[in-house]
Amino acid sequence: MKKKRNQVLLFLGFAGPAILAFVFVIGWAFVNGVFMSFTDWNGISEHFNVVGLSNYVKAFHDVNFWESLVRTFKYAIGVVLAVNILAFLLAYLLTKGYRGQGVYRTGFFIPNLIGGVVLGIVWKFIFSEALVQLGQIPLFGTFAGNWLSDPNTAMLAMIIVAVWQMAGYLMIIYMAGIIAVPKDVCEAASLDGASGFYAIRKIILPLIMPSITICSFLSIKAAFMVYDVNLTLTAGGPYKSTIMASMHVYNKAFKYNDFGIGQAEALILFLIVAVITVIQVTVTKKKEVEA
């Protein structure tokens, strides 16, 4: 009994502060947000009324919200596929023992250390100034126009920036999975004639499925909750063609002072992302195998 009590006290000593911080910073804010979604609070007034489910009814009839959600789905599909494929390829190449691969690992990881706001400002200059100048060369005519001012390319620009930022971070996770693959399994497969793409598809990918689960989860979450890069890179333009769901919710709550409706839409977005991530984790977990 005393030993068990000491274990509990030890656990609370280490985990207690983090649990309290989570409860008061995340838990309380979430519960309060759920309550506010049932009110008509404008975000400023000291008084508000409970309006029941009317905010959710208005949210379901908000065409702009669903349009932003569709754009977010398109953005998320592009980001999740591109960043995971690129991160895996980088991890695969940088675990082959090439000379100087440590330098390349560091170089690819550095973009992840740049904050989203700074990242957006830097890439806004690149797309609107640097690449436009490069586009004056006939070979690079694709960049002659500012991608951020064209609705057809602004979304692609956002995807490129997100992939550039996250690929190095996911690369580290994939590298950990690849390094953990038993060498005797790879050698046996090589002796049996399995090499190249076949070995990747039949040997490596099934054995690094835990890494795929983690990377898929992280990339889905980041893609659906994007806001900072969206704000500083495109600000929702041009012609509101890149307003993602998070930006729409923020504008609804704090720009237009419809806090109750904005909070209801935020909760709907949270539930959609939660369902998608649960399905993704469940599916990829079932595909995990042991060497």
C-alpha cells in the first residue's frame, strides 16, 4: 500500500504540473467554448443569452463556412499526400549511408523551426518578388506572374509552403522507423531478389507503419488547423479563394463579432477533424506488422 502511494505521489510530482496546465489552459477553454456556442455572445458585451441550438442551425446554413471547409479538404489532401511522400523519400535516401547525410538531415529539418508567421512573410516575398524576377528568364516562365495573386495558383503556393516546412520534421520520424527495420530482414529479402521499389512496398512500408500512422496524424492535424501561414501568406486572398476553415471561424468570431456562431463552427470543425483522425489511426494501426 505504501509502495503504491509512493508511486502515485511520484507520478503526480512529475506529471501533475503538466496535467494542471492542460486542464486549466486546454480543458477549461474547451468546455467554456462549448458553452459559448449555445449563447449569443458577441465577444465584447458583458451580457449574453442562451439561445440553444440556433447557432448550430445558422452554422449549417453558413455557405461561406462550408465553402471554406471544402477548400480545407482540398488543401489537406494535397499537403498530406505530398509531405508524407517527400518525407519518406528523404528519409529513405538519408539512411543509405551517403557522405554528408548528416548535413542534409539538418538542412531539411531547419524549416520546421521557423514559425508560421515568419514563414508566411518569407515565402510571400519569394512568390511575389524573387520568383517573379526568375520568371523573366524564358526557361522559368511559369513564375512570371505572382502566384499569390492568382486564385488558380494561390492554393498550390500554400501547399508548397506547408510541405517545405513539415517535410523535414516528418522525415525524422520516418528515419527512426527505417533505421529500426531489422537488417537481417532486408538482407534476406535482397537474397530472395527483392530490391528497389518492390522491397520498399513489400518490406519497408509494412514495417514502418507505426511511423506512417504518426506522420499521417500529424500532417492531417496541421493541414486542417492551418491559420498562421494562411494569414501571412495570402490573408485569404485573392478574392477569398484561400480562406481556410480556421480563418473563417476566426473571422466569424473576432472580426464580425459573431462569437457564438464562430464557436459553434469551431466545434463542428473539431468534430470533423477528430472523426477523420480516429478513422485514419484505426485504419493504419490495423496494418501494422511485426518483423
